[in-house]
Amino acid sequence: MDYSLCIFCQAHETRTNVSEATEHGVITVRNAACSRKKLRDSKNIDIIDRLEKAFESATAVSLVWHKPCYAHFTDKSKIERLQKSQTECSAEGAGCSSVVSSGNRRSLRKRVQPVNWSLCIFCQAENKKARLISVMTKQMSDQIIQASHLDYEVGLRLAGVIDLIAAEAKYHLHCLSAFNRSTVKTQHQSTNTDLAMIWLCQELNYSADKGHVILLDDVWERYKELAEESSTMIQPSYESRRGTFKQKLQSQLGDIFSFFQPLNRCISERKTVLIPTKYQPAALLQMKADI
């Protein structure tokens, strides 16, 4: 995070067009970040994380931002729409899962929005510089749908879709290339492990990048959910000896996470946690302070 850049977009090319934050502005942004976090605004979770780190910094931090970025983030009408969407989700019983669960435990499940067919089916982002290409052949449609089960997020997005031409699906060429590389890699990996484990490690990689500390018990519960969704049969050794699951997970994750068990607590509270390696010193200090 570069505090000389806009705290919202972190765009290098517009470094000179930023304004210094006023005291009133900081209060407004803090309130907006708090509201968006409570409303589980997954689209702006990166911005919320950056703001929280800035507000919690031990040293004084001077923030700068672009006025349009500030206006977009603090817009009350947009926050009210989030509130309305959250209320509708609750009424329909939809799984609008939070990025943050109780305490400092983070949820692994990432919310997947309903597909917007006017955008790229892979990135679902507006990119005026990249040309959108329509799916025009049955071969292309079948190829994407068949491979989508190897990508958890795209698979959920295209669930139930049998014809991308009829759906008027569009894509960016570079997004399609990235999707193909990812699914081919997953196909190769699935010869050594199961699909649920691959999906789980993809979510854990995302969580590690965000600095989330996660209980191994939560990881195990998430793996069982993914196994059910992917029709994966859970190995009996995972059920009978949880250490086998832990060893498999460690071999798949490499050095992305450190597995830590606080030995200075009573046996019943010695729960193993996964700490992102690059955030380990700060995380251990925080855990020590919480004991």
C-alpha cells in the first residue's frame, strides 16, 4: 500500500490529481467503511482492508484520494442499495456470506454475484480498454461450460446454463486465456488430489493474500462443503485421522501458510490456526496480546 497514492484506487498514473484528506473526510470515510463492512460489501473488501490498516496504524498516516473515488465510496445511496440487497438476501434465505466471521476468524467462502451477461463472464468487470467478444459458436460454448466445473467461481456463475450463445455471453480474450490456463492446470492437479482440495487451496490462496488467520477446524468444514458440491468422496483417513487431512493440506499449500498451535493454552483450546507466512510476525504478536 502506497500512501502517496489514492487510498481507494491506488492508481499510479493519476498520482498528481489527489487531494489531502480533511478531518471531516476521514470521519466520513471511516463511517462508510464500517457500514460497507457490516453490509458485507465484497466488491470493495480490498479498499476496506486498506482503510482498516491505515486507521489502525501505530504511526500517523496522511491519506490522499481522488474526489470521484471518495464520492463513490461514501455515496449514501450506494450504501442504501447494499442495505436493500442485504435485506432481500436475508428474506430469500440466500447465502450472503460475510468475509469476516466471529472474532478474527475469516470466512473462506467468497460471495459469487449473479452473472451480468453484459460483462465478461470471467472477470465480471467493466474494462473499456479491452474488447468484449461474443460467444458465437457451439464449440466455444461447450468448451467453456465443460471446463467451468474446474473453476469454482465460474462454475457457480454458469450453473444451469447449457447454451452461452443463447445467453449472449461475452468475454475478454485475455480472460479466456487465463481461464484456459487455470483449468488445464487444475485438470493436471486433479490426478494427484481431488477437486474439492484444489478449490479449497484456491480460496486459501485468496485468504492468505488478504492476511486472514483461519482456524483449521473452519478449513475442514469448508472442505466438506466443497466435497459435497463437487461430488467428491472424502477419504476415510481424513475423517478418522484429521492429521492426514492436515498433512495433505500442508503439501498442497507449500509455504503460503504456517500451521500454528498455541501450546500455552489448555488442551481444549489448543486449536490449530493457519497464519499467512508473510503476515506471521504481526499475527503472532496480535495472538499473544489476545491471550
